[in-house]
Amino acid sequence: MSKARILYIEDNLDNMILVKRILEASGYEVINAETGSEGVSKAEQLKPDLVITDINLPDIDGYEVTQRLKKSSQTASIPVVAMTANVMQQDREKVSQAGCDGYIAKPIDVDSLPDQVEHFIRGNKNVR
């Protein structure tokens, strides 16, 4: 069984390259999107096993991305994890209220990222 397909929505090229490199080295297939709208479209089209979204995106923010994905019957069952530098308690609560299934703080811990991702994917029964 191959590892899961992950959609990573991130507008910062350095973050995108780093996360993609870490996750691909752990065997995941990583698909990138640079805007929230592009991410929603790719999620609907490709049905990834997990969506990781930055909160601060140039068009619609990660909260709106999550709400759109969770409202759509096509994507509602896909776990969505926020990856953000907004680490205050009220930020975590806002992430949860938006419908995110989890939270990964930036700067990311490169050693624990694959385990964090695996934790979120385990609950998804559609893993390939």
C-alpha cells in the first residue's frame, strides 16, 4: 500500500519546498496549490487523503478554504489541517471553529512532521 496523497495549500515558496521535500521523503505524494481557490478546486478534483492549508493566503484564507471543503459533499470527509504561525489560544479556537481537523504550528518541526501528518491521515478510511 502506498502512502497517502496530500494537498498542501501554501503561498510561500520556501515553506512549500520544505514541507514537500519532508513529506515526499517519507513516501507521501504531495500536490501543491498556491492560493485558497486553487486548493479548493484541486481538492474537489483530486480527492486527496489530507489537506494541509496555510491560514494566510493571498485570496481566500485557510478558514474559508476549510469551510468550503467541509460544506461540499465531495470533500467534507477529507481531513483538513491548518499549518500556521498563528499560535495563540484564540487562533487555535478559530481554526477549530472553521472546521479544521487539526493544527500544525509554524515553524514546523521537521523531525515530527511526518508523524503528525500520519496521525491526521489514520482516521481517513480512503487512504490508498
